[in-house]
Amino acid sequence: MTARSLKVGCQTFTWEMLGDRFAGGPDDLVRAISDGGYSGIEITDTMIGRYAGKPVEFATTLKQAGLTLVSFAFGSDSGFTVREEIDADLESARRWIDFAANFPGALVSMGSATVVSDGPREEKFAIAAEAYNRAGEVGRKADVQVAVHPSSHHNTLLYDRPDYDRIFGLLDPSLVGWVPDTGHILRGHADMLDTLRTYRDRIRYLHLKDVDAAGTWAMLGKGICDTPAVIDIVAAAPHFNGWLVLEEESETAAADPAKAVKVNRETMRGYGY
């Protein structure tokens, strides 16, 4: 895949992480991302707001802003690790898969499995894998790809390389893809590039994020992420759809999200994208 065929999108978590400090809505996010020079957006169940049951209206809003829906991301209070909540999690998956089905090529990204209750760790991997695989089957029937997005946040089940090896060993690659996140991988893996190469066949699109040597979030290009090397690996992955989605969680972004995502877009232009 050539540089010209790669596309750059923006994730809305940069605003979501502010919590109550963000008083806007989805239209503000669309405007900021479009003004920032992006061509795609990944939005979450928390930030979709008034468009939650109105995919056609959201599609119109995106078209007017010149944006493509790359993916719809959702999580669960169960962390996808509570067996009694699998049915409820699958109902959420159906809802958002049905939503994403209105946007050609859009995926549904399921958040990282997270420990929210007591019990054997190994059992939680099995529960998470069941939830992901069953959601993937729902997606296949709707012609919407489903992917998992591991994170390094508090109580994540999917932190380091052994965790990735374990969950990928339980997931059906024909049903569930992977959204690698460079920042989260750098915080938990000794060799990010090896992880990307090992599981390249599962990659659907990419989250680009940076951290410093201590694992603290940094603006893109200001940390230790070897962005050109990452893109080289991902661009050659057989199921990669061409989307590089920037997600920013640094303190700089917290101070001014719209400005930060615009700066990151300029950084990507510096890399040639």
C-alpha cells in the first residue's frame, strides 16, 4: 500500500478523556476534526450523543464535513470479562454493528478486556474471547468487520506481549481483527515492532499514539514511537484498510484538544501522509 493510498483519521477520545470538562457534543467533534485537516473520524458510544439512533443523520453530517466514519468504538462496564453480562454485551454489539452498517467500510471496535471482578485471570481471557468471537459472528452476518482494541489503562487484561499471545490464541481471526495502538503497545511490550509483525495478519486499521521513555503520553512525534517503521509494517499487512487513526491522550491535548489534533495532523504531513 503506497503513501498516497493511506488515509488519516482522528479518534474522539481526545475529548472524551476530559470528562465533564468537555461540554460540547458530536457536532463540535466533527467540526474540530474536519477543521484539523482529517478525512476520517472514529467516534465512541460515549461521544455519539444525539446521533446514537440516527445513523442516516450522522452520515449526512459527516458528508457535509468531508469526513468518513472509519470505525465505531464501544466498551462495556463488564470489561467483557463477566460471563453473566455476555448477553448484554452482545446486545450492545448488535446495536452498534447495525449503526455502523449504514457506513460502507466502517468497522466496530470493541474496547480492551478489563478486570472488573474477582476470579481467575485465565477464566477472564476465555470470557473475553467468547464475547469478542460472538460479536464477530454478529458482524459477519451484517457485513461489518469487528476488531479488538487492547489498551494499557487501569486493570486492563491485555497489557503485555503474553496477554496479546493469550487472547489472540483464543480469537477466531476470520471473525475478529485487531486495532493496534502504538502508545498502548509501547507501554507494555519490550518490542512493539515485533508484536506488529507477529500479528500483522490480524491488523484492520491503526491507532497512532506516542509516549515518552517513561510511558507518559506525548504528542505524536515527541516520544519514542518510530512512526515510519510502524507504518511500513502496517501498510504491508494483508487486511489493513489504509486508515491511520490518530488518538491523542497527552496533557498538551487535554489543555486544547482541537489545537493538539491539528498539530498532530501537521506532524503526519511531515511524515508524508
